[in-house]
Amino acid sequence: MSEKVTVAIMGEEFTIKCSSEEKTYLIKAATLVDETMTKIKSQGTAFSINRIAVMAALNIARDAINGSSDMAANIRTEHDAELDMIEIKKRLEGINKQVKNSLNSETELKLQ
């Protein structure tokens, strides 16, 4: 199922359609692009938005090709934290259900 995701790059919002599975990656990619473009702009070496975008794309591609894309691997967004909390909540609900079932049926409790 696809959904619309709005991301901000250099102060401009873009709404992009993507699958639910790709949402996190899209948000991370937009964050990386925004941070890279902002850094290039602050250095004052490129002035047009097109030149800043091309320079950012080249920098990101170079890092990916060289295998030094640590920046991309380490970006955590609010969405990541939200997904973490959803996963934790699901696991706790599952444990709670196991405990209740075990207490009600007096069977051995097996936590995973």
C-alpha cells in the first residue's frame, strides 16, 4: 500500500508517494539530502539551488561508492524512534498476553 510522505529539503516541502515499507528510508534519505545541501550552502562555495543539489548528490554518491556512507547509516529520525516505540509496545503486549494466558491456564511461561 502506498502513502504520501512530506519531507522538507532546504526549507521547501515535497510530498512523495512511497510504500509503507519505504517510508523510513525516504525520510532518512531526505534528511541526508537536506543536511548535505545545507552544509554546502553554508560553505558558500555554491550559490544556485541547482548547483547545491548537484554537489550534494555527488558528495552522497561518492560516499556510497567509497563505502564511507556512515552518515547515512547513523541518521536516526523521529520516525525511527516512533517505530522503535511501536515495536516495544507490541512486544510488551505479547509478553503481557503470555503472562495472562499462563496465569489463567497454569502452564509454563516461555518468554522469547
